[in-house]
Amino acid sequence: MKKIGVADTMFARVDMYKTVEKAIMESKENVKIIRYTVPGVKDLPVACKRLFTQGCDICIVLGMPGKEPVDKVCSHEASQGIGQVQLMVEKHILEVFVHMDEGKNNSELLTIAKNRAHDHTLNALALLKGQHTLTPRAGQGVRQGKKDEGPLE
């Protein structure tokens, strides 16, 4: 049985884990979820590293960086750490960050968070099936969280 690690934060204003869990259950895929909750986004890289030591095949990180300049810096630092962990373990970590200034209001922010978590969960499930599973969607302007952009050609 494949294992998906999900690392989330207390700082997030949306419990995106519920969306991830629901998407996995609805997919009917035979996967186990291992959850690890940390205080904030800068704690996510080590959470993923620890999830991989628990046998996870892929990880999803869920975070909501704030809108202040310091939050942007923290988000960037977290992303750099997440990238390092991916290279160390040679496994994917799908970064589901929803910045608190992405939405015009709380309702739009909630929609973005749920959609992005859902779509990246489906991406994680696809990646577990093999490196070419997402290939038919390459170059199609697919987005997670908002409306697809579509291809230029």
C-alpha cells in the first residue's frame, strides 16, 4: 500500500487536510495517509523529511503564509527547504501554499485553498501511478486553485 504524507500548519486559516482526506477517500485509491501538523511553514521541510522516514512515497505540504513582507520571506525559506528535502530523498513534495493575499475576500481565499488542496491531491495520486501519468496534461495551462489558463497553441 502506498503512503501519502500530509504536513500542515497551525498558522493556516483553513484546514486543508479535510479536503485532502476527502479527495483521497473519493478517489477509492488504496493509499494510507500519515499526517504531521507543525506550527508554521518553516517547519514543513523537517515534517516531510520525517514523513519520508515513516515510509511515505510522496508528501503534500499545506500552508497559508501571511500577506506581510516577512511572511513572503518565510514562505520562500520554507520552499527552499522543501526543495532540499525533495532532492535528499528523491521523492516529490507537492507544495500547496495559499498566500493570504491571493483572494479578494475570505470567501475567495477559502475557495482557492480548497481547490488547490483538492487538485494537488489528485496530482499526488497520479504521480504515485508513475512518471508519465500527468504527461497528457503537459502544456495545457493547468492551474491548481484557480481557473486553468489553457494552452497558447
